[in-house]
Amino acid sequence: MRKFLSSILMASIVAISVPNVAAASSNANFDNIVAGADLVVNYNGNNSNPVKSFIKDMMSELVSKSIDTVTLSDMETLKLMDESFLSNNISFVLADSDNKLFYGMSEMDKGTFDSVINSMQKFEKFETTQSGNSFIYSSYKREDFAITYYNGSFLFSDTVNNLSTIISKLNSSKVSVSYLTNEIPSDSFMSILLPKNSKLLDTASNGLAESSVFSITETSDDHFQFVTNVIGNQSIYNKYNFSYDDFAKTPSLYKSMPGENSAFYIEMNDIAGILEKSIEMSGEYGAEDSGFQIPAPYDTLLRGTSALGINFYNNSIVPTITFLAENNDSSVVESLNSDLRTLAEGYGNESGSGSGLNTYKAKSSEVSDYAKKYPEIKNAGITFGQSGDLYVISTDTEIQNKINGNKTLAQNNRFVTSLSDALNSEVMSLGYMDLNAVSGYVEYVKNKEKSSINSEELEVYNTGMDFIKNLDPWYMYAYGSGNKGTSNYFINLPVKKLSKLTVDSMDYSNSDTPFNDVDMKNAWFAKDLNNTYKAGIVRGSNGKFNPNAQITRAEFITMLVRNYNLEDKEAPLGSSIFTDVQSGQWYDADMGIAYQYGLIKGDQNGATMRPNAPIARAEAVQILKNYSGVLYGAEISDMPFADVSSNDWYYEAVGAAYGKEIVKGASATKFEPARSLNRAEAVALINRVRNREFRF
């Protein structure tokens, strides 16, 4: 799955050499889907979206901080994303979730494809494999990506074998998911499709859903609409007489719910009925009977409309939670009152009753420790009972004065304005969240606790408040008809602020490495050591890195095996290949893997590889040139090194590495090819190569 997500970067590379190529206005990719695909993700770069601005803002923040530990690959990745990724119409397909088989595609003519490949190979040499009539380009000696041209598209996956499988499946069993495109808003920039026969959808819905579509649209700056459409299995819905229409109703309980400083609200219809029907229908596909049943009297209480609200008042440490439910059954009232009274008497004293409501406030012994600082906590408690046609449970002991009052959600302008489309329509549920309503509460607590708040905590507080204080409410509503259910979510996210928070939270330091013999602030190789340590390439010993120590051939080659994530359980042990590799040595397996993948060939006699001998600087660069596509076939640059001549066996390797700024020389005029490489130089070499390879 990591490769599936990171392959998004491959799509961004597509337009490096053709940044002005516009994305297709249609979704022709939807006609080129492998039969039985589990998931299709489509990105429409033609439509307004926040991702490009987010990337630009991130880049600006990184550059403004002048952070040395941001690697070249980090910046190049961001640049590629900014220049190309979201300028195209790109689809990603999880063809088989069981076998982690995926691919991506972007519409492109053959001439443009060839231009892109040529441009990419200026960065790194590709390998070429023929599969049928297709030529597949892949990462040099690594399984990082594979690309081909297929049926008017730039087609890519993670390995040559997987891409060959995809091509074969497309040739034999290609299908279209265009039947779902009507569910995608025309201005959506991102959509996720779970088509018919998707194993992911079957698992998630227990076979109740036939297909599903999720889409994201930027409605205005920093405002987004998320829409989910679920098409139910019509035969099962008919069999169990299930229709979304049966659970739709015009909202009403918000008119009774306290609306002052309302941070959260949700209203739903017939929760018990929906749960019972869902459990009953799930058995159709062999789902185990969970035995779950809503206990009495809640099974009756939740047959009608119910709602839950949370309020954060500015001058109280105790948020209030209120539950309302339509009810006209006296037996429900009697049963619930009995249960709740037993519960309340355990920690509170009855402070009054009236209008059908019973109020218990916390015993002074329970709250005395907090009452000195927060005197309002003396009013903490619970109120419950029947009020009109509503059953009420609330931690607000003054709720009886607020129900149906002049400060309900019906008088909350932010709530009414946000949900204006839903409040007068038949919906199955609606929800509302206003983080801005929490700001006064948090400020109150901060002022009360200011003597115990340190500077770091204060900074977190200020950052959080800066983020939420101007946020518009988030809200949703769901409706449906027949076997189709639709949910709309509306969210306000300040992208520019998020990018700054993201950059500010990134770890720029090199101080989290465990080595006590390296000055991670000032050492010239600190960034290289930090990056290779985090990648698991170097480990050190007893808290030391020993930067000036000579690195052995076995140590350097082991680092490369880790760098390229080389694994092969079938590979022979190094001791079975080289006579000077002793069986059972810590590097035995890695030397065999390195030989299997062509990293090393051994000495000229083919029988030895001198694992414990120091590796010369020229030898290290030559090994990298033999294996890395960045150096293989790279242009040989003129060098200022007096000790490297065109007759030397390592001339091309050093010239290529110098041209790519992977080596800089021991001094301005010397490379010192025969000198033993030290451990600091080794991590610098490996990290610089890593930063220039296409890695996913």
C-alpha cells in the first residue's frame, strides 16, 4: 500500500517535460479498468483544488526557513508535485487488493510519452523490458516503478511483473466504470469509486452495497464539499423491504436543543430501526450474528427522532451534554427514570424536580477539591425526565430553562445558515460541529490555569486558537431514496495555515540519532548521517558511529543492501560463493544477496571479495555507478582532480559522480581514489545518491 500511495509521485513526473499539457476534460480513464478492480481513485487537475496551493505554500515555508536538513529529494519531490501532478487527469486503480496489484494511468499521446521518458532518463537511467507489444521502462536494477504506453495512456505500476500482469488483464478483461460517473459532481477534483464486485466494498458493507462513490469539491477558498453515494444491493433491499425513504424526516429537535456556544450536534431518525435492518440484511452474506440488541427501554426510545448536543459555555469548566428523544410512552419514562435515579443517587443529591424533569447535583465531597478554582462546578450534575413530548438526559442542571427557550439552535445563526438546505427537507440525519464555539471555553480555562502553563504549552494553545478562531462550522446531512443513500459533508480548512503548521511540526534537527561521538549540529556529514540512520541504513555500535574509521567492504555493501531494500530468501549465502566469507558472519547473508542482485562480483579470481578489507574511495564510487541508474550512463564531467586521469579504470565512475554532485573531492584538486573510504564519507555518498534517484 505504501507503493500505491507513493506512486502518486510517478504521476507527477509525467508532466515534467510537458507542464503545459492540459488534463482531459472527460474521464476516459474510467473505460480502461481491469475487471474485478477493488478501488478507483481519480484526480481531475482541471478543476479548482487546494493541493497545488498547499504544495506551493509548503515550499515557500521550507525555503523561508533555509533548512539544511531538508534533502534534495524532499525539495525535488515538492517541485515535481507543484509543477505537474495536479495539472492532469490521473487515475489510480487497485486491481486486486488481495495481491496488492495496482496501477495508475494518465491520458497521453505517444509523442508526449516519448518526450517524458527521454526527460526522465536525464535524471536516471531506465531498464527496458518487452512484454508482448509493449515496452516497459523501469527503475535501474531496482523494483521501484515500471512505466509503459498503453492505449493512449501513460500506464505505470511498481514492478515490471505487476505491470505486465496489468497489461494482460486489460487486454483480456477490460471494463468500464462510467456507470458511476453520474454520481461525481462535474466540479469535483477528487473521486474514489468502489465499483461492482469490489472486494473492499463487500467486506466493508457485508455485501449490502453494490457500489459506492466518494467525491471532493472545492466550493470556495478553503471550503470543501465531500459527497458519498452508496448504491445498495437492490435484491436484498427488496427482500427485506428496506428503503432509505422510510428513515427520512424533516428535522425538528434542534428547535429544543440549547444553542448557545454549541460545538456539536447530531440528529437522527429511527436509529433502532436502521440498526435492526442492517443486522438482519447482513446475514444474507453470511455475516455472523453478533447477538447485538438494543436493550429496553432504549429500543423503544430510539424508534423516533433523537439528538445529541454538546455546549461549551465561556465561564464554566464543565461542558454540557444533552440528549433528546421523541417519546410518548409512559413505560419508557418510568423505566428510564428508575435507572437514572439509581445512577444519580450514587454521586449526587436531588436538588429539585419540576415539569417532569429530575435534577441531581454532585455531592460537595465529590467536587470540593475543584470548587475553589472553579466554583461553577458545584452545579455539575444530571437532569433527566419527560418534558412535553421529549425525553431529556442532560449534564446541564439548568436545562429545563433552556429547552424550547429563546437560545436554542433555531436561534443560532451559524447553525441555521449552515444547514439551511437541510432544515426544511426530509433527511435521515444531520450533523454540526463548530470549533469556534470552544474558543471562549479554552480561553477561560487558560486564564484559570495560567500559573501552571509553561511556554511550550502556551505556544500549542496559541497555535490551536489561531487555527480555529476563524473557522466556519463543519456540517453534514444525509438523505436517500430507494436503494441510494447520499451524505453531504461541508468542511472549512485553511490550507495556508495548515501548510505552515505542517512545516513547523516537521523534524528539521539531526539530534535524534543516538551517536554520542558526532556533533550533529556542526558535522559536515550530519544531514547524511541523520537521513541514512532514519532509513535504517546505518546503525552504529554502542552509541558510536566512528565517523573517521575506515569502512570495510562488507560494511559498505551491507549499507547498500539496506539502502535498496534488497531481499531474497532464495539467495545463496555469501560463504557459499566467496571463500573468504566465513559461514555465520553477520554479513554472510547480505553478501549473498548483493551478489545475487549484481551489486558485487568479487575479485578478479571470482572466488574472494575481501569482506574485512577497507574499501577505497574509487571502488565505492564504481560500485554505485554499476548499480544506480543515476550514475549508469551519466555524462562524464570535466574534473579538477589531478589524481584522476582518463586512463584510470574508475575515471568514468568518478566523472559521472562529480557531474551529479555526488562526490566533491578530498580537496579542490584531489580525489584521492586509493585512500580508504571512511564511515562519514560512506553515508554522504549513499545519501547523495538516494536524493537523486526516483524513489517511491
